Amino acid sequence: MPRVALLANEGSGTGCDPDDLERLLVRHGATVDVFPIVGLREAVATGPDRLAVAGGDGSIAPAAAAAGEVGAALAVIPSGTANDFARGAGLPSDPDEACRIAAAGTRERVRELARMDGRPFVNVASAGLAARAASLAAPHKQRLGVVAYVLGAARAALTEPAVPCRLSADGREVFDGAAWQVIVSSSGHFGAGSSVAEADPSDGWLDATVIEAGTRARLVLHGWGLRSGRIADQTGVRHFRAEELDLDVPADTGYNVDGEILSRGGARFTVEHEAYRLIVG
């Protein structure tokens, strides 16, 4: 009977109920200790076989890092608004099925863990339009769900300026100019349905996608490219792969890191290969 430490974020998009999730996990054969999402240190201190996280995408990377450090497998019970990580990993949205996999699943995938100045992320870290779009969407997520992301992206595309930036990949400068958006990908899934198809969270490489500044009219085409996953194939878009990326942007540039909004200047991105085990079925 596996020992599961459950981290539950009751304030996430779907407002998960830790008691309900605990009952489902027990029904599927686990012994369970429940912790609030801020109790990560206490959760791993119990020595679980599996660390389950129920929350939005921003909750997953810290849990993945901790699970990898202590040798526990990571399970994800999607409970956010967008749930981009779960979608990309092929995990079920149904709580009962997600709890069955968390408690009794036997298939695992070994995954990389990306970091921005040491901060872990599992999906993408984006500078430029994505950060503003997420900020505009945030007040409406509870009411509109994923539609809030679409509306936020549209408003950002109409109003936000391009970002001057310089990008180096493994020590070699690969881009110097203005960009609408710079996307550093691990899984490559973000924005409630957008993706970068080239990104593979098991290959140990970071994928950088630069959407060069151009006319705002072209942003409609780029938006389609993001929704279809083929953004890197488009004219005016550059794609690079590296183990280390250095991005130089103005101070107080907005970043969207797994759905969490940060404001800072330049950043260094690194990747840890085979950093944690994800239970997938």
C-alpha cells in the first residue's frame, strides 16, 4: 500500500476539497497524509512513496523538485484553471481517475526540470506578451475559466509594446533585437491550450522561441501558431535549443512562469536532466 503525501491548494481554479481527494486516494489503495500547498517541506519529511499535488500549474514545479530530491514519484491531480501540464502529459482531468493513478498507477516517465535563476518550472517561462496576457486574465479566471486567457491575450496584443532583448544559447549570442515574446520551454504547454511542439520534457534540452517584433496584424497569425503548436515554423519566429540560456531584457520586464507572474530584468535558464519521476498511468 503506497504512502502518499497530498499537497492540496484549496484556492486553485477548481477549488479542490482535500477531504474528498483523500477519500478517493484511500479508496484506490493508498495511505494518505494531507498538507496545505505551503506545507511542501513537511510533506516530504514524512518520507512518502509518492508526492501528489492538487493545484494549478504553478504548484507543480516545486513539488517536482522536492519529489526528485527525496526519490518519491510525483503524481498530479489537476485542479487549476488551465491545467496545461496535465494536458501535455496526457493526465486525466477527472478527479477520481487522477486519484486512481496517483494511488495505484504503475507507469512512470522520467522528466527534466527547468529553472529560471534557480526557480523551478515545468511548462514554460515567457517574457513579453504572455506575462501581460496572464495579468489581464487573472481577475476573470474564476468567472470565465479558460476564456479569460483568450481575452487577456487579445488585449495584450493590442496594447503591449515589444521587448528589447538579447538571447544567448550555451554562451553564443543567437538573437539581439525587439521581440513580442520570448518563450523558454520544458514541456512547452501553456496559456490554456498553447504549445511549442518542438519542446520535449524528457530530452534534457531547453527550447527557446523568439517571436520577433513586427506588425500587430501578424500577431493574429502568431496566435494561431501558438494554439496549433507550430509557432516555430512561422516567418518572423526563431527557435533555438540549448542546455543554458541567458536572456537580457530591461529591468522590471514581466515574466509568466508556469502561470505565476514575476517582474525582473535578465535571467539565466538551466535544465536538470532526469530530475523526477512522473506517474502517468
